[in-house]
Amino acid sequence: MLKKCSIILVLLLLLLLLGLGNKVQADTPFSFDKESIDVKLNGTGVISFSGGTGSITWNSKDPSIATVENGLIKGKKIGETIVTATRGTETATCTVKVIYSSIQIGANQGTNASKISLILNEHNTENLFASVKDYSYNNIDNAKVNWKSSDNSVVTVDANGKINAIKSGTSTITAESTGVIDTCEVTVYEAPDFTDFKNAKYETNLDDNTETLKISGINPKDNLKNSYYYIITSNKTKPELVLSKNGSIDTESMKGKIEVLLANTEENYLYTRNLSKYEELKSDMYIWVIQEASLQEIYYDESGNIVSKATTFLTEAKQLDRTSLPPLNLILQSFNIGSFTGSTNIDDSKFTYLRFNFPTATENRKFNLKIGKITDNAILTKIKNNDYTGITDLLSYAKNNKAVYSSELTTVDRAYFKSDEVLFDGNKLLENNAYYYIYAQFDDENGKYYPIEGVTLGQAWKSTISDSWNLWAYTSKDFNWDNLTPTSVQPGDSTIVPGILPHTGVDLIIASSALILISILGIVFYKKYNNYKDVN
């Protein structure tokens, strides 16, 4: 009986508790757990609720923006709407805002650009863009993005994301779209340090039979971070520069069109010794000087290439004055022609060689070589006494007298012609110790080149123990004035009487003549060398 009463009491207590619970539930108002919610585009969100009794009816004020079903919200498009739920006589509302999932700033370097470099006067602007995505990581092409710069005195940005450098410094660029934001740090660097050419002076000169250009009145930069080049044209049409991806000059592609200028940073000038191939052309000479400078920082171009160099024209179409051609005798001053037998461990070989200084740099220049015996002692006397008219007389003599040898030849180097074949047999054509003119005339090749001719004096020498022979130029130490009519000289008199040649070896007169000749030539070359004493 007691056990039965206990069971009934428990049941009564349970019924009481259930009744109280239902009363509490019925007394709690129906509501949502939040007043607003952000839902990502094409994503979902959940609204939790409590209170009230009975079934719930759900509704979205604008289903095109967001839909709702049993508290599950789906974002359809960017915007804002109100979601309503009704339970019995009670209603709950929640503001739903559909936003983007992410935004990322991109630039020339790619879609994720956290740091960007601008270079004044070199890379002043760049077009930024923002990649906006939905919940499924799909790009949103028409997303509206707001751009802002933290310091407009350093970098400005327009409504399309185009940034523009104002001065050196750093600014933060912000890109913001509905519900998302991203930032990028932009640093503006100083402009490349180019050499000022406003006061540049150009000087061409003939230095040791090589045309040299010196540009002074400037302050060239160090060679480690700067390179200088030049282009010579025959007119004022601006040449096109071919650049590598990093902004430097593509010297391989421009080979033969562009040349290097060397810098003397101690004495502040640029120079080159390679004007010869331009000097010989029968045309005007315009120089274009280019500098290639290293940047303080790299940047990315529109193709995504890393650029570390800046290149610019320092001067454009500056006309150069031509170097005066050297005196005729200087062209062939170091003339030497001969033939000798040389032994190798294979066999004996014989060849003829011809050398002379030719003030051009072009290979394959056609020229006529003419060699003839001199019988006019008056010409020899003038040359002996350092009378330059003797050279001009020799030139006329060479043009109007027969030659013992004449041939059309072609240069293979800027300074000499060389052949593995014997040009002529000096043992048969030349008379030992006799004097000969050596004349060279270079073809202008239908007006392409300036016509150049040269003449010099040589003395034949034939070996008595082999078939070797030579023609020595009168400036050579092997040349001897020993085949002219001797003239009596008073004892102790070592001077040279104008127009009268002493016999070789009589006294010190011949030594004095040689010293005078060497001194004159030495002064000429010293002056030319002194103009470019640092050029090696």
C-alpha cells in the first residue's frame, strides 16, 4: 500500500513540473538572438530564436537580396533586407546585410601586392586593382571599390585605383568594398641620378692614329652603378634603344650600333677611342649619349618584369666636328714591308708582310699599293733636312712616276695588311740600299668614305746570307742616309747645311739629324698623347 502511494506521488510531481514548464515557455516572448547579421554573398547564415509557442512563419522583405527558411539565410546579392519570423501573435525581426567574402589589392607584380615601389621621373604611376570574391571564391567583376591614400602629399589614388607619386616617402593605400577591406604600402623613391649634360664640351682628336672623343664639363657618376654609351648617326633621326627586361640596354641586340663611353670620375670626363669607323665615312656625325643608371629600388613593369635599371638619352643629335686628317707622312709613318723565311717544327714557310698606321677602323677597305724607285735627290734632301715640302713633292713624284710594284689590296685590320702569300719578290724588284716611295691610296667606294692617300720614304735592304729583304720607313732606326752624294764638312762642324747632305758615318752630323727628326716626331706624339694621357 505504501509503495503504491509513493508511485502516485512521483507521477503527481512530474505532472506538476510539466505544467509549470509549459507555463514558463508560454510566458517567454518570441525573439531572435541578434538584431542584425552579416551574410557573405552566395553564403549562408543562421538566425537563432527563443520563446513563444506554435509554428513559425519566416519572411524576407527582399528575397532578391537574401532568402530565409527555418532560420537559414542565403545571401543572394549585395544589399540589405529585413527578415521576419511570426509565431502565434508574436513577431521577431533581424536586419540582414549581404557582403563580399574577401578583397585583395593587386598590382603589376601580381594579385597580392602588400608593398609597391614607385620611382620619381621613372615609374611615377601604376594601376592598382582589387580582386573581390564571394563565399565560393568567385571573382566579382562589377564590385564597387573605394580607394584611399593615407598621405596624399606622397601618393594619390583615384577612383579607379591609379596611384601617382608626388614626392619621396611612404603612404598606405586602402581598398574597401562592401564588408571587406585591404591595404598596401607604397614607397616613393628619388629619381635616378642622371648626369647633367647642359655644359658638356665635345672634343675630337687624332691620338696615335686613333680618333678619340672627349666629353668634358660634366660630372660622370661612378662606374659601379652607371654605364655610359653613345650612338653615332649621319642624320638627326633618333635611334631606337633595345632594352632588356630589367631596363638595361640590350648590348647584344645593338651590337655594332652602340658603343661604350669610358668614365674618368677623377678628372670628370667621358671618352672613347673608337671614332675611327665613323670618321672615315663621308657623312655628318651626330652623337647620342645614353646613361644606364641603377635604381634605388626595383619595381615591376606592366608585364610583371623586375626593373632595376633606368636608361635615358643625356644628349640628342649633337653634331661633332671631324678630326683633321694627319699629315700625309703620318699615315704611313710606321710603314714596314718585307719577306723572310721562318722555320717551324713542321716545315719552312715564307710570307710577305705589310704594316702601316691607317686612321680608320674599318676592315675590308680597298686600297692601291704602289712602290717605285726615287731618282730625284732634291726630294731626298728636303726630307733629310726635315723640310715637309719634301713629303708633298714625294707625293707628286709617286703619282707621276712608274712603279716597280703596284697592286689592289684589302685591309684586314685597322693597322695593317697581312698576307700568307708573297706580294712580290723584293730580291728581284728592289735594289739594295736604294730609296723608294711607298704610296697607298684608299678607295672611297663610290663616295661612301673620305678619300685618303699616304706616301712615305723607304730604303731597301737585302740580306747577304738569306733571301730575306725589307723596305724600311725613313722614320725607322734601320733606315740609313748612306746612298746620297757625299758633301765635304769642315772638321769639327757637326751641323747640317740646308740642302746639303753629309755622308753617313763621317762624323756626328748623321746622329744630329736623327735626333732632330726623332725630337720633332716625339713632340708631335707627346702633344697628342698628352691630350688623353689616361687613355690606355
